[in-house]
Amino acid sequence: MEDFWPVPDVLAYLAGSWRVARSVRDLASGAEGEFSGTTVFSPLEGGGLLHHESGTFTWQGVPRPAERTLRFLPGPRSGTADVRFADGRPFHNLDLTTGRHVTDHPCSADLYRGEFSVLDADHWRTAWRVGGPAKDLVLTTDYARDD
């Protein structure tokens, strides 16, 4: 059994720079890929954090630059976050007060189910399972605090 590290304030925990390593598996085709890069959580005016991820995504041996931006806003309860896409659309909630959180994000005909696990003060992991008519994916990301 895995032990989880409780986080009383998710925004305070995430602030700063993280090294990122992600594996992507297409369970239907067997294709695999990986992303490596950095995620920086920087303060947003008015509260919250801007999440900017950049690096290289390699899919079936072909590398290409990749990036994404999210907004982590203060959540409905102290210490939680409301995660939104860069354009403000809702993505998911995030509560790491127990060190573990499971959330869903419906996207058209697909369902994204995310599991967040905090391993210690400097390491956390996400595992997204994506299912739908044309998708059967598992994306696992490990984050390590960048000194």
C-alpha cells in the first residue's frame, strides 16, 4: 500500500518549478510516448497560480516541442484549488489535504479520470485514464521539485 503525504494548502505546495516526466500509453494500439520538461507554478494577480508546462513530447519515436497552460485558482474550501484551462473553462477540482485526490473531467464523448498522489514534500504524481469511443489512454506523470 502506498503512503500519501497530506498537503494542507495545495497552492502553497505547488508554487515553484518542477521537473516533469510523463508516460503516455494507448491501450488500444499499444503505441507509447513520453514527455519530459518543466512545469512552473507562478503567482497569478488576484490569487492562485499560473501553471505553464514546456518540454519535449516524443510519440512513437518522433520528438516535438510541447507546452500547455492551466490556471490553479483558490478552491471552495481552504487549501483546495479550482483548476481551469487557460481560457477559463473548468477542468477539475483539486483537494490534496489527505495526500490523494480522484477527479473526473468529461470532454465530449470521453471521460478523463485523474488520480493525484503526493509522495512527499518534493514529489507528486498524476495518473489520468482517458476512455471514450476513440480513446483508451493512460497518462502517468511524475513531478520532482526543481531546486
